[in-house]
Amino acid sequence: MSTATEQQHWPGPLSAAVARLCTGLRPQVSERTAAGFAEVLRRLSAPLQVAVAGRIKSGKSTLVNALIGRRVAPTDVGECTRLVTRFQYGTVDRVEVIFHDGKKQAVPFDPDGGIPADLGVNIDEVSHLEAYLTNAVLRDLTVIDTPGLGSLDAASVARTEELLGTRKEEQGEEDTELDPVSRNAVAGAEAVLYVVTQGVRADDEQALAAFTAATASREAGPVNAIAVLNKADTIEPSSVEDSGGEVWKAASLLAEKQAQLLKPKVADVLPVIGLLAETAESGGFTAADAEALRGLAQLDEATRETLLMSADLFTSWECDVPAGTRSRLLERMDLYGIRCALAAIDAEPEITAGALRRRLLDSSGLASVLNRLDSVFRARADGIKAAAALASVTALAHAAGDQGERQRVHDAIEVLLAKPEAHQLRVLEALTLVAAGAVAMPADLAEEVMRVGSSNDAGEQLGLPGRHRIELTDYALERANWWRSFSSFGATPAQSRIAHVVHRAYFLIWQQLRSG
């Protein structure tokens, strides 16, 4: 292994331990498997890779732009929306087309700073796009935009399914090539932000279940999925009980219902208005837009109410604000965003364009999504990446077809997982197995497993946030003893294995609280 590789920086101690495992194993495996391990090492030192996935026309690319803070992902149907695009940090903004044969070709951004709609190449020969941007948010998070599931374009769906780990090998096709496995160790997503709209469909649940199951091998990791209810402003409040006629309240209630349908496949479902978030966060809202909104705010009440009745009336009804200006506002904010802006101007007539933009951003729900990304993904990036890397290492060894090599890899992983500091991987593995339904647990116990593995805070792990340390210490020992008893009496063999892991987790929490 080169000196440069040895000096790579890992997300945390677990990733560093897996990196040492890969380094130690490389001389003991075949050249092809060692090449795969090299890719795993490169992936370990890279930022966490989060795929934004969902059905066609769910607003994935718009949300990607909001997350990145730049309108760079194409949102109109075209060549690029049929491809997987990886947005990662770079010192110079550039876009590269990656072909199936490994060749690369740089393409210029369009005049507006986005990826061009026409790449000027044969799209069937393209594997994916790599976009390098100087945006700081991408320093520790690679955002992957995917074609829509449910698309009529079979090739686009296949690209997304391959990325999510849901692609099934065609019957009779031999799995003899190592290159696709190695490539997937680099290109595959480690976590997913799944975009749904008002109705959760069966294929949404199937896609999420398949993504979770793809990480549910013995060495796999956490519940690595969050869902967002996009286009929350299009929800009709009257269709949601107890909404009180409020759009955002209706969206929040619907998101809670969807969370019940999708859990435990996702950590949460959060409402968001992707278009409003994109406009406010990516520079789409200008001082001219603010002035146009001031003009609308000054119209008489009857005219204002007429304009806001529908999109057609908003752009066609005669008033002092030019129709073209109103069309631009509608395109960037939709009627809900315009109503929010007018309410802010009514409350504070002298509000600045910058403050108005911040109000719109607050109204979009993006802040909650970013906070959840931090708590679910970024805070646990070390465990997520280490678990994903171990799963890739196992897959590489199995693909080689050498029983001796497979055993050496298995034994090395067992030694790693036996170390106390690696117990987090056991917990994440147990959490994923329960979430994927691979191990059936009573609902209350499944919820407890999820809780213990979904946070690094002792109070949250114990379900007693904010409680005194003494109370937490006593409860941790109580639950440790309970799970030890459950593992011996009443549990199935699979449940017993999970119970041993949870018992150990509680015991380590107890030790931590006592020593603290």
C-alpha cells in the first residue's frame, strides 16, 4: 500500500480499524480481490455518499439543488435526468462524463452554471456524471442525484436500482466479473434520502425495503434512510383530519402518517417544499423579486385575493405588476411561497430582500431536513461507512470464489468485531437486521433496538433524554439485565443474537455513565 494511501484520513476510529483490516488482508488475497479492497479503502476515506432517490417527478433534483445551495442539477426532463450524477467537493468547478469503458470527458457548465441539458455524447455509452463543486457542504457529504424509479425509461430505472443495491441479476447470468463489484464499492450509496409526494405507493416501500435489505448482511450497518414529503405546499388541508385548514399542519400530519407506513425502513419522514428551498437557498430569489412582491402587496385586497386563487389567474389577471414578472415569481415560488412572502411583507413592510429570502427558506422546511441529515447521517458517518465497507469486503471475498480466501476474510472480520471499540458495528448490524425485517421482533423491542442504535447520546439511547445521570445509570443496568435474560429465555436463536448485542450495548452505556 502506498504511503499516500496510508496517510489518508478516516471519518473515525471504526473506519480506521476497517482500513487497517483491508490493508492487512491485501497481501493474503488474490490480485483481483486486493484491487477491490483498494477501492474500498478509497471509499472509506471519501465523504459519506447520500443518494437522493424517489419516483419520477417527485422533485429529487430540485431538492438536490437546495441541499447543495446551487441550481446545478437539471430539473427539466432531458438526457441528464436519465443519469446518476454524483456531486462532490472539488477545488475547481467541473463536470465529467464517465463512460462504461472507464473513459472520461469534461463538459462545460451551461451559461446559468448548471449541468448542460445536452451532453453531446451517446447517452447509452455513459455510466454516470461526476460534478465537482467548490460548495462547502460537499466537503463531508457527496450528494448523488438519481433517475426516477417508476420511469418508463428502463435504462434510467436500472441505473438507479444498481446504485441503491436493488438491482437483481438476470436469471442465469453468472456473477464472475469482479469489476462491477469493485465499481459498486465506489459508486454505491451508503445512505439514502428518499423523496415521496402525497401518496406512498407500494413500489416506494419496495424500493426502500430493498435498499435496507441490501445493507442487512452480517457485517452491515445502520438504518441509513430518511424520507421527505416533498411538494408539501400542494397538500389540500381539507383532505387531512385535524389540519385546521393550515397547509403546513396538514403536511406535518401527513408526514407522520407516512412515517408509520414506511418505518422502520426510514428514520423519519419530514415535510419540505423543495422548490421554495431551491429558490431561497441557491440564489434564485433576487432583489427584483422582492420588489415585485412589494408591488403585489400594495394591490387592493380584492385583486390580491383574485390573483392568489389559482396559477392561471395569478399570471393572467390584469394588475400593475407585469404578467411576465408574475410568471417568474410563480415559477420560482409557487402560490404558497408567494402567499408566505406577502404575509411577511404585510407584517413588516420595510423588510429587506435578504430577510425576506430567509423567511421563505424558513417556510420551506429545509432546515429540519438538514438537521436530520446531521443527526442521522453525518453524526454516524464513521459507523455507516465502516459497516458499508465491511459489507463490501465480504462481497469481494465471496465474488472471488476461493473458499480459503473467504475464510481468511471472515476470520479477520470476526477478530475486528470482537474488540470492545467495534461493538458499535454490532449494534448497527442488529439495528439494520431488525429494520429490514430479517429478524422479527415484538414491536416494543424492535423500537428499543432502533433507539439504542440510532443515537450517540446516552439519554436518547435509553429513551430518557434530559434525565439525571444517576437515573440513567440505574436504568441502563436494568435494561442490560433484562436483555441478558431475554437472550437466554424466550428468544428465538435469531432474536437471542440481537439480544446479546443489545445487552452489551446497555452494559457499555452503564460503564460510560459510571465512569463519567
